[in-house]
Amino acid sequence: MLFGDCGYQFIPTPKGNNLLMFKGYTYSRDHKSLTFYCSKRMAGCKARIKLATNGNIVQADGDHYHERPHYVKTPSGIISKVPIHYIRSGYVDHVERFHIFQGQ
């Protein structure tokens, strides 16, 4: 679901949560606020996004030191993460049927 003209999208996770995807990077929500931290936060990435209550991005801080995650979107609309070793090893037979999804 693309949110308005803000350029980000929410991606459902298997656990029932949502990741925010912005410029190809994914962010997890701090459940106490409308702040989303890079999904690689535990690996040291400091990037974060703050949303206003109306959904607009009010702050986007930090540079990512890592690659964007790779996602595919199936013809039925399901978005799924592709393990990086599939991309690096050249095993992309199933990925070629879909498109690599980097968000807006």
C-alpha cells in the first residue's frame, strides 16, 4: 500500500506487523511513537524516519552504510524479501518471473 504522495509504502510481515519502505530501504516502527528505524538498526545503521499523525514524513535522518534489501512482488501482489545470496550467486530463476521491488 503506497501512502499518498509521500513516497513510502507499508509492507506486511509474516508476524503481522508492517515495515515501512522508503527509497528501497525498510524501517521498523518504534511502537511508542511514529518513528521508524532502519531494519538494520541492530547492525549499527542509524537511519530513521519520523511521521506526522497525518502520515507525512517530517524528518528523515541518517545515511545507510549497507545495501538496500531486495524484495519481489508476485503477480498476486505479495511482497517478499529475496535472500541476498540468491542475488549474489546468480540464482535468480524464480526472481526473473517477478520484478525486483525497490519502492519509490
